[in-house]
Amino acid sequence: MATEVGPTSVKAPASGGAPIHHAPKGVGEDNRIATQGRWAAWLLAPTIIALSVVIVYPIITAIVMSFQKDAGLDPATGLFVEGGPAGFSNYINWIFQQCPAPSGGTVDCPPGTLGAQFWSATGTTFFFTIVTVALETVLGFWMAVIMARAFRGRSLVRAAVLVPWAIPTAVTAKLWLFIFAFEGIGNKLFNTSILWTGSEWPARWAVIIADVWKTTPFMALLILAGLQMIPAEVYEAAKVDGATAWQRFRMITLPLVKPALMVAILFRTLDALRMFDLPYILTGGANNTTTLSILVINQIRQGFNAAAALSTITFIIIFLVAFIFVRFLGANVVEQQTGAGKGKK
Amino acid sequence: MTAATSAATELRAEQDRGRKVAQNREKWASGRTYISAVVILFWCLAPAYWMVVTAFRDVGYTYDTSILPTHVTLDNFKTAFDTSFGNHFGQALLNSLFIGTVVTVVSLIIGVFAAYALARLNFKFKYLVLGFILGASMFPGVALITPLFQLFTNIGWMGTYQALIIPNISFVLPLTVYTMTSFFREMPWELEESARVDGCTQGQAFRKVIMPLAAPAIFTTAILAFISSWNEFLIASQLSSDATQPVTVAIASFAGAQPNQIPYTAIMAAGTIVTIPLVILVLVFQRKIVAGLTAGAVK
């Protein structure tokens, strides 16, 4: 760790607008922070402006759009309508699965239409997220523990786990599609004859297996980095005190690796909630593998505004999950980022 | 006397036994470690190996399941670049290179300043800015695509390079900023001050001391940024045209001679071409990349 000095020390009040009230030095410190603040503003401006243009502006536009009616043929009159304010009708369309009826008013969306798929897509998205993140956490932890041990060939293993990570998701999807082909190596290896992409559960498991293969390495490397920050002496002391391997794992490894683990789980969860490429290419969203992201994409060409409402709902869901993680499960990303946890090491 | 000797022998025997048990346990433990390592190697490498083997296999033997390479041919690579079935793989490779390079360079130039400020300076709202950038990196792509789709349709940007590059920057820039911030925080900045004391100007200190030290960090971040842009699919699948599509889209929509037969061998060849440079890059810079990947999460 770099031993930083003066105002750059992590222990200095980083977000401190509060003036420091001690003697003559305080004035200089204030000036220093003010100067640095001015510098920081200039240096940060390009990034903030760029992100505002490419993220904040589209978000606001999407929210505005979601309250507009899609232009199209009015089912009641058969005439072309321009759109206009829609109130919450786009949201009602998704959440209560109500579609406009030809006679005016709304009816339950007929099965098969996109409007009828919101809850099943939400369910699928959460199912994928929970199962993949759980599997990745367990497998990733196991891989990390192995990679943390000293043995010959360790660097080979550490290099090998980067291979699935480096393969683009689109290629991963096609590769697993081939492995899961009816006459493919997957069925041959397990001596089965499953039509993997042909029905609900095989298709879902195909997506899950491919996703776990692709992203476990990332999890494993994050956990490994956390493991390596635990000093070896702690383990030795515990050994001397007669702690069993299981006790050492439960009382030392888990609590000390928890901050890194929580951040890894948070990153992966948010990533899984927006899953798109893999199911889109692997199954095309057929057989109940349509995630929320796929549903948005399918909706775009049928009406921007309804799609905007759905993408806003997706955004809110992801935001809420992130909030729960940070607020209640203690995944303090910003603290980790700013190095406030550094002192603990 | 005999009692004492026998007690001593017994003790020694006991110790020997104890040592043997410990040795055995150690051997057993390292044996298990090796078995686990082999399982990990197989799980990570076998599918990738299968892609390469299939890429070199004659199309007539697509579903051959022998583990070693059989019916080896280079035809699939020719098929991958063939444009007669409406595929544009060669063009797509160039597009991905171009988009990836622009996105990486722009993100680095913009991001390096922000990272310097976040790592080195003290200012109000630092946490707010960090939270904003981290939030941006976890932002769902679909939330951007709808307004961008409409906006780009209205201003006639659909299928242009800028329509692909601009949203891509929104994904890559936050990643660049927080990776570089972590790297910068670890750098020995005292050297900059020492250089000043030794009579360098601030500019000289930056050029001659800091830049050479920061170069590896910037380079690693560039690799991560490029890989991230190279992998992008969601935005590109909706906003690109045949002329501007990147490789991910080209591979996802790869068509064969028969409409209902997926040309797996050619797709695996294309996949191999797309993947091999990345894998080599990643293996060569393994240490740096792992440091960069995990920089945001621990420390």
C-alpha cells in the first residue's frame, strides 16, 4: 500500500466540505481543498459530461416516452392515431397485463402477446439470476480456494480460468448451442438424447450451464483476490490454538473474505439481471427463457413507448436489488472503491 | 531402566507414527488439490478446445465426436469469410477493430483525468461522483436502447458507426475510470514530489517519472476496455447494419447454405478467429489483467 502523505491520505476527510477547526493551519488546509476541488472539477468534467450525454439523457427520455401512447392503429376505430399522453397505461399494460380492447377499455392480454409475458419474463430473469449466481458463488469459491494453495502448476490453472472469460458471450452461446446440439458432444458424453433447446427445463439448464461456465472465472478471481489479503499468520495462530479446518474456514476465511465476496455477488447479480446475449442467441427466448431484456428488445419494433416503460421497470428492479444489497447486506462498493477499508487490510 | 527405555522407544514410535500420519495427510491433501486442479482445467478448457477442434474439422463430419482432431481441414476458415450466403465476417472483424479502438482511445483519454482526480485529489462530493460512476457501470443496457433506437431513427443515424460507438462508451468509460483509479491509488506518488525537490518542473516530473510508471496501468486498462467493447452485443444487434455490424452480431446471425442447417464448423472457425487473439493477449498479460479485473472489488 502506498504510504500517502498530506491531503491525499485516505484518512483525511475525503468528502469533507467541513472546514477543519484547528489553529492557523486550518486556513491553508481549506485553501488546499478548495484548489484541489477546482482541479477535480476540471478533470472530472469530461467524464461527467460524457456519462450524462450517454446515460442520463437517454434515461430521462425513456421515462418521458413511457408516459406517451404509441402511435399506431386504434383497435377501436381502425384509424391511425398519433399518440399523445398515455398516463400509466403503458405500465398497466405490463404489470397488470392489460391490453387495449377493440371495444375500448382494456382486456387481459391474450396469451402469446408480449404484454402477457411480463411476469413470466420477470420470473425467468430472477430464476436465472438466483441459480447462476448461487452456482457461481459456490464453484467460484471452490476454485479460488484451490488457486490460493501453493502447488506446482498453479499459474497454469490461473491462466486457464481466464479462457472462458476472454471468449465473447456471442461465441460462447454458439459454442454451447453446438455442444448441446442433438447429435452434439453433450448428449454423447452423458449418453443422453435430450433435445436441449426444445423444451423448457433443458433449455433453461443449457442457458444456466453456459452462463456458469463463462462467468465463474470472474467470480473466482474476485474471491481469490479477497483470500490473498488474509495474512497467513492468522491461520497459523488459529492452528496453534487447535482450530479445525472447518472452524478456520468458518471463523477466519468467511468473515475476512466477506467484503470482497459481497461485492463479487453484487456485480454478478446485477449482471445476471440484465442477461441478454446468452439466452437470445442460445434459445432465442423460446421455451420460457425470455428474460426482461429480451422482452424489451422484442417490444421495441412493436412500439417504442411501451418498450420504454418496460425498460424503465427493468431499471427500477435492478436499482432496487442493488439498493437492497448495499443497504441491508453490507456490500459497500463505494467504501471498497475509495480504499476506506484499506486500513483493515 | 528398561521401563525408561521402553517408554522412550514408545514415545519415538508414537512420534514416528504421528509424523507419518501428518505426512500422509499432507500427501492426501496435495493429491486432492491436484485432482481439483485437473477438474478446473478440464471444465475451463474442454469447451474451448472443442471449438478449436470443430473449427478444423471437415464440414461433412460436423458431429464427429472423437476427442482428437479428425478430418482436419482449413476450409471452414474460408467458409467463414465467404460472403455468398449473406455473411459479412471479414467486414465485421474490421468493424469490431475500428469500434473497439475508437471506444478504447476515447474512454482512456477522458477517463484518465477523472481517475487521477479520484485517486489523488481531495474534494467535495467525491463519494457522490464515485457512486455515480459505479452506478453507471452496472446500468442495464436495455434501459438505453429504447430512447437511442428512437433518437437514432429520427436523426438518421441507424446503422452508422457513431450509433454503435457512443452507447459503447457509456459501458466502457465507467469501467476505465474505476480500474484506473484503483491502479493510480497504488502508485508511488512520493516519487513525483522527490523529482520536484530534485529540481524538475511539475510537467517534467509528470512526464519523466509518473508517465513511465503509469504506462502499465493504462495499458492494462486499455486491454480490459477493448475486450469489453469487443464483446458488446445488445446495442450492436439492434443499431447496426450489414455494413457496420461487429463480429458478435455477425457470428450470432451466421447463415449457411441451407437455411435450416446451422453451419457449426464455419461458426466455430469464426469463433476461433475472434477468440484466439484475445486469449493470447489475456495469457501474456495474465497478472496485470487479473489485477485490473479485481481492482474495483477489493483493496
